[in-house]
Amino acid sequence: MSQQTPAGGQWNARTAPGDAPRSGGGVASGGTVFAAVLLTVSGALAVLQGIAAIAEDDVYARIGSYVFEFDLTAWGWIHLILGIIIVVTGVGLFKGANWARVAGVGLAGLSMIANFLWLPYQPWWALAILAIDVFIIWALCAGWSHTAD
């Protein structure tokens, strides 16, 4: 009782319905959507953080001598520009663009650095954004497929 293979030498070469390879394009799914939401929210929070620092110097506490001390208005512009770029990248992730995945990892890393340097001004806020950025990097790297767009 032997089973014969069809011509071409492959027997049962079709994949099961759940094992079909995913296409590289289209709308993002799973962890990428999670990262896109977090990235967009993190960017929007950075924009608000930047606006608050630019608009009024009395919103944030005055600190003493600090190694990475900038003018509060300069920090506001840094957070505002970084936040706008992060929001645009988050929208790109919702569309499933691979460039946005790469940019998202890099921008989340830059956001981590900026918020680490922001710790003396708003420590709890900066720590919360640092945690969000860690989740963004994890979600983007964990679901990375090696398909080319």
C-alpha cells in the first residue's frame, strides 16, 4: 500500500488554510496595530508636552544645576518636532508601511533618549513615556516579517 506522488514529485504541496503565507502589503495587524496606537498616542503626548513647554515657562518645575540642561523653550521645540514626526510614523504603521516600522523603532529610541533627558522636569511623566516606548520597540520588533514590500 504505497501512496503515489503526483507528477512533479510533490505530494500534497498545497498549504492548509491557516498556513497560507501572509502578504507583505495592506493594513497592519496584531502587534503592529498595538505599536501604531502607542506610537500615535506617544507622539500626540509629545506634541502637547512641547506646546506646554513653549507656551508657558511656569508649567514645568524649575530645576537646579543639571548636566543636560537646555532652555525650557528649546526642550519644547524638541518634543514638538519629535512628536509630529512620531504621529506621522504612527499613521504610516496603520497603513502597513515597512518604512514606518523601521522609523518607528528609531523614533521610539529617540523618544526614550529625549524623555530620559527630560526626567528632572517631569520624572513620572518621563518614566511613563519611557515605558510606552519600550512597548513600541518590542511590538515592532516582535512581529517583524522579512517580506519585501
